[in-house]
Amino acid sequence: MNICEAEGEGEALVRRFSASCEQLELDPRIQQSALATYRRVDAAGGLSTSEGEVQEWLCCAVYSELQRVKIRDIRRESQNATNEENEPLAKNNCWNLSLTRLLRVFKVNVSHFLRRMEHWNWLAQNENTFQLEVEDLRRRLGITLTLLRHYKNIFKCLFVRPAEDADPDSLALYHSLYEFGWLLFLVIRNELPGFATTNLINGCQVLVCSMDLLFVNALEMPLSEVISRDFAGVPKKWVNKDFNASVLNKYSALKALGALIPELPLKGVQQIRNAFFHKALMLLFMEQSLVGDDTHMREIIKEGMLDINLGTLNRKYSGHIADISEMDERVLLCFNETKELKKVSHNNSLPASQSSFSSPLYKKLLAQDLPQCLSTVIRKALRKGENGENVVQYVEQTVKKMDQTFAAAAKDYLNAEAAGARFRLARGLYSKFLLKIVAPELALKPQLKISQLLRQRTLTTTLLACCLELALHVHDEHVDGLRFPFVLDCYSLDAYDFQKILELVVRHDQGFLGRELVKHLHVVEDNLPSYQEVQSEADGKENTSPGAGICLRKFYGLANRRLLLFCQSLCLVDSFPRIWHLVEHSFTMDGGRLLRNRHMDQLLLCAIHLHVRLESLGLSFSMIIQHYRRQPNAQRSVYREVDLGNGQTADVIRFYNSVYVRSMGHYGRHLDCEQSRKSPQQPKTKLGILQETSANERHMLANISISSPPPPKICQSGSCSSLPPQSPAASPLPTSNKPGLKRACSSGDLSDVKRPNILRRRTCIE
């Protein structure tokens, strides 16, 4: 081989390696160091042979470098934590990468990788810690594969897979339970001491406890088709319609489950459950990784909770495997039936007019005789008012025009027959959901006049467009031109109004559409709007799209609701207007400087604490954080990892002391909020979200609010004021003569950070 050929191969190697690193978003320093180590080892031992082997060696080089940086940073952080006077280290998450993702990008089999790593550690002269990690990884993978076989066997004994022509919701439930059970076991196992991952017996014990939790929670769904009646752990009276579900609060099928693994001592399972399992489970409830009844450990898969808990546990597990560069053991759960189902439901080889019947998930919906006109209930209600027939004609004409508009817009993708079939389904869904939205209000208020509501073009067009989006999805369209946001362009709809109707449809669905269609609506909402559309003008770009308005309305509305719930929890509702002023100012001051790179909840926490300090209310920051942990939206990272700037992070108390109070202290001291100064005897002014309305009015507003609301306002009198805030540099930390703004207590008030301990499985690292 001549020199030119060698140089050419070297350039190709670098290009392929760089492309792989770009997919992984790998830190350039790690990339360069790994490539340099590979070249050094290759020059000494001649590693390069075939292209596949080169990929394997490069994968080993990257993994070694990730491990090296990880161990170094965690050791430095551990040393820094022993001295509170030290400044916080710059956060370096460049090693947060799961091994599964690394292997997937480099296209390396895990067994090949483990063999190569043993050789690589010797060639690169890595310290013994690296070889111990590889041996530990190999052992844990072997244990997990054995546990997976037990999991599949136990699951088949507990649950029955519905037939293909069964209720599609039951089929989707079976698949979700199969995924959730394995994920639940993996997450709980990671919360336990190291013996639960390195010992097969203890791993089986934890698995049985997890399956007991899953099964008893599944029993809360009365007479569910997926429950196996033949399993010995089913309560005797569960098959009766009058079964008392409260019995399940203290019920356990542990004995029957233990019998499925005869060689496993039941006494050991009970000891694991009492000594470790319940504590780990309580931790998941406390940090909102599991949502349900934390008193009895129930309701985690009841009434829509399954999808929520699947999402939160998946996020938690993804963070765990990235933090310790471990295998993603979720991928071991190969569910062949699900794959086959997806192949059938996404078969685009059929003509557009026939593809709807290829999806078994929607057979139940397509089989229904959906109404093609307004329901009798709505027509009767319209007759009670004036011009009821005119309203009916208006709605019918609007629907007819929308039918014609759709046919014209879709003519390049669908013939007239196919377009008509899709719109008929959309119109049927429209009539069904209009009744679902209006009927509860008519039942509560029989004299309610709904003619004004139905004359709102926004309601008719957005609801029908939403139903058309569902119809196109049911018919399994794969034409890019008909995918979302086709319906918005077709009817020139405002994206924010469309998002509001999505919320209404999901809220009133009550199981009619099925799990898969509701998921599709959530996906559509996630696409409204994109990140690029809502970039602030601080970046120097003029934003003319409605995306920014959508984002800001949703952001302010969410902040308003979260702060209200938080104030209720802390018994600070009377102080809500003043605290909201602090929050709003922190969002907007200096072009959103305080909000940039930070979480909304972090500024809510600081605003509450600033108000508490100003009013000398005696609430410590630790107490406020304890209340925050009970909020449904609570995340540990919110009060643990706040951006301080210059790449540094710290807990929220240090952020408050070093950044927040410097910026907000002057404004808070001079804020004069008339609403918060009102005496209890004075009549209350209506305050946006605090406005007092009857239960029926609140219900009605929640149901049919379609138009775009203005940003939430608190004090409508406009009498609240503050002196012009000084620049942050002119507002130093308060001195002792201003006790209301003294520094918050030390961050030592917070309990120690629970970080993944990559060294806990080995006792001989140091």
C-alpha cells in the first residue's frame, strides 16, 4: 500500500468516525481523545483490518474515554461536596450517554463489544477499574436475560392476550401492561442496593414483588378481558359484578406468584418486599415518578394513569442509563405480536380507499353508525331559543363548505370517493363530540341557550378540522401532503384555536376514540408550535408566526395555575396577587434574562421565598421545597440543578442567594400591590384565575372556551406599582438593616443529592 492510499483510508476513517460522533452529539474533546488513543494503539499493535473491526475498536475507544471522564468528574464532585466553601464545579454532562445508543450508532453487537473491550483494556493499558466494569456489565446482562425469561413466563400466567377482533382498547392495554411491567421492574431494581442487580436470586425476588404490584393494580379494572381467570392469585369474588374493589387495598398475590418460580423461597421474597421494595416504591411516589394512591400503592394503571406512568418511568430510566453509561435493558423486551400489528396497521401497499380496513385498532370505531347531522338533543335545545332553525342551517352550510374545501385541497392525493369517505367519518365524529361537549351543560342548565355558541365559526371549523385529522389517521394515510398540519392549511386555521379544541376533545373523549387515537392527538399537540417558531426577539429575529403567541399564552397560563396550586398548598392564597407580580417581573425583566436556561418552577420557588422574606412569614426555603415536592409537576432537578451562568449549576437556594435576590430584591421591596393589601372585610375584586364563579359556570367555561384568551391578569384596577427597578449591579445583596431580604439558609438544608453511584457495585476501586 502506498502512502497516498494510506492517507486516503485515514481521511475516510476520520469522516466516518466524525459522522458517528455527530449522531451521538459527542463532546469534541472526547471525540479527539478517543481517536488519538485509537491511532496510538493501532500504530503499536496493528488493529485496523476490516471496516467492521475498525468500527468495533473505535466504539471501544469512545466508551473508554466516556468512562474515564465520568469517573474523574464524579470523584472531583465527591471531593468538592465535602467542602461547602468550594465554588460549584462546572456541570459536565458530556459522558451522559447510554451504552445501547453508542453501540447502535457504531453498529456493534453487544457480545462483540464485550470481547473487544477486554482486549482493548489490555492494549490501551487502562486501569483495573475499566476491566471490572466490563466484567460487571457482562454478568449483569446475563442475569437480566434470565430475569427476562422469568418475566415473560409470569406475564403469560397473569394476563391473556385478546384476539385480533377483540376490543382494540383491550389489545392496546395488553401491550401497554407488557411494556409497563418490565419497565417498572427495571426502575425499582435501580432504586435498590447493588445486590439486587448482581445477584440472580435477589433479582427474581424483586421481579416477583414488581409483578405482584402490577397484577393487583390490574385487578382494579373490573372484569378486564386481559386478566387470566385461571391464575390462582385472582380473588374468588373478583368475577362478580358486585366485587368490592376496596378489598384490593390490602390484597397480595405474592404466594401464587412465588409458585411460578418453585425454586425461589417465598420467605426471601417477603423479606425483600418489607425491607427494600416498599421503600423504593415510596420514593418513586414521592418524586412523582409514579402517580396514584401512594397510601395503598394502587391506581397506577387506572383511568388513564397507565400512559402517564409509562411516560414518567421511561424518562426516569433513560436518565439513569445515560448517567451510568449502561445498557438499555428495555430493548431486550422484543414483543413480536406488537411488531406484526404495526406492520398490518401501516401497510401502505393498499389503495387509499381500502387502507382503513387494514387497521384492526379502529374496527370498532369504523363499525359505528355515526350521525351525519346535529343530534336530537341539540336540535331540541335550539328550538327553545330564537332563530333555532337558522342556526341549524348555518351549521349545515358551514359543514358543506368545509367538505368542498377538503375535496379541492386533497384532489392531488385522493379521488372523490376516498375523500368523501374520510369526510363522512369526520362529520360523524364532529356530531358525536359536539354532543359530548354540549350535553353535560344542557343537563346542568336546561334553559341554556346554545345558539350563540353554535354560531361561533371558530368552534365549528376547529372541531370539524380536528375530527378530519382523526379520520385521516384512521384511514392510515401515508401521503406527506395529507399529514398534519394539512388540516390547518386547508381551512386557514389559527394554530392556537386548534390546540384549544384538541384539549376539549381529549377531555370529553371518555374512552370513545381509544388509546391510539388519543395518543395521535397528543402527538399533534406536541407539533404546535416548533421551537424555532417561538424563538424570542432577543435573538434578533422578527417573529410573525402565531407560534410565539401560542407559546406565551400557554406559558403564562401554566405559570398562573402552578403558582395558584402552590399558594394553596402553602396557605398563601391571599398573597397570590403580590407573588404573581414578582413572578411576572422575573419573566420579563432585561429581556427574560432570569428565565433564560432556567425552569419556570425555579422562578416560582424564588418568588415565593422572596415574598416570605419580605413579609417575615417564617417559612424556610426547605419547607417551601418540601411543599413543591408534593406538586404533581415536581421534578428533583428543578431545585437541584439551576443554571448560574458560565456553565455552572447549583441548587435553587444558592441561585436565590447569588443571582435572584440581586436582580429582584429592589423590585420586591418597592412593589405596592393594592389587591394584596385589602382587608378581609373589603369586597374582593375579581382576579382572573381567582375570580369567584359558581361550579356550573366554571364547568361551562372549562368546556366550551374556544376563543384565544388574553394573558392572565391579576389586579384589574391597575393601582399596583413599583419604583423603576435599578440595574442588577446597583442592587447588591441586602445588608443587615434590611432583614426582610436576608440570605436564604444554606443549601445544606436540602437533603443530599441522590446521584447514580457508578462505583457502588465495586468495593475495590480505590
